[in-house]
Amino acid sequence: MIGTPIIQVRSPLNYNRYFAKHGIDAVMVAMNVPGGQVKAHFEHMRTIPNFAGCIATIPHKQAAADCMDEMSQRAEDLAAVNVVRVESGRLIGDMVDGLGFMVAAKAKGLDMRGKRAAIIGGGVTGAAIALAIAEAGAAEIVIKEIRAQRHGFLEHVLRKNAPHIKLSFELTGLEGFDIAVNATPVGMNDDPNLPFPADTLTPRTLVADVVTNPKVTPWLAAGMQKGCKVQYGIEMADGQFGLMGRHMGLNIPDPDGS
């Protein structure tokens, strides 16, 4: 697993426990790869016969996509990769952040058909979540992304894959949303800040975070105080466990056993 920083990641621990429990001769290690060395890392991966693949986390998902020989249509549309399989020296990538997020949301009982979603952050992870929510049948998505240059990209991706979607980039409050997602790093590693004011949250809204450390971020704590159900970042990570494992050639089921 590559990223920088890498101290907050849980995947190596989870996969290594699974390998030990199921007698799989494999190991996952966390590697702190500086931003300028992503291409060199992948070129080296090609040359190692028993290197099955890797997970890419922040901030390497876009750089990883530039190194692939082949990608899923989803990863190509999002211009990002977070899991890679090495096959006869070729690098094959996919982007399953959004799919893992939806595994967790469905486990919370949320059916996105006809629903309204607020997403704070339109970066790589936010875009993947927005795409998955749109493809799940949401009626409306509002994305708060301060980089205006991302708006055109996000609109193109969502309109291409879900032409029906009502989409805007002006988030003024959280009333009336079925789900409100923090898709930014705000709140990670004891950052006390909120990604968006929580005063307009109401109990009908599922409050979700992508941050895995700490488990209860300031965003989730604010949701709990408002009486909302919450979806932890670790639940999204766990939702990707089987998806990533299968992409790397391992027969790992999803959390619900499917």
C-alpha cells in the first residue's frame, strides 16, 4: 500500500489478518512513497515476479492512473486509481472508493434511489463517491468544492454516467439531505475542524466520513449530537476490502458474505 503519509492506513493490518486466518501466502506492507517517486515505484513493480499489486491512497490516486497500462472504465472516467494488479509486467488499475462507500451505505439501510446527497469535497474520493451515488439512482447531488476548476470535470463525469442527475455546486445548508458526506481530509489525525458547519443537520440525514483516523471525527461527532445516524470512514474502507482483494487476484468476499 502506497501513500504519504501512511501512518493512518488500516488496510495492511486487515489484509494480513485475513491472510493469516485463511492460510494465504501473502503479505501487505505500507510504503511511504514520496509524490515525485510514484512512477518509479510502479516501474519497479513491473519487474518483481511475486508482486501481485498494491493499493494507492492519498495523494497518489491520480498519479497512479498515469502509470497504468489498462484501467476500468470507472477509473478512466475518474482519472484515478486506488488498486492495481500486476499481470505479466502489465499494470491494471481500478478505482473502487465509491463502490466501497456504497457497500457501507447500503449496510446502513440507505437506498439512494430518488434521494438527495450533499458531498463536501470534489477531489478524487469525492468524485468517486458522487459517481457511485449517482449510479445508485440519486435524484440530486450538491457538491461543495472550493476549486472551481474541478466543477467542469465533476459535471462531465456525472452527466456522462447519470444523465438524469440534478447537480449543483452551491451548498448553503444541510437541511433536507438524505446523506451528507465529508470527502475531504478535514478531521484526520486529530484535526479539530469541521469541513462544513453542522448547525443545519437534522436527524433524517446519514452523516458519513471518509477519514479513518480517528474513528469518530469532529464531523461524525457533530452528526451524533444532532441525532443523526453516522457512517464511519473505516466502514467505507472495510467496504472496499473484498473489491480490492478480488482486483488483486484474491477470492475475498464482501462484508455481507456475497
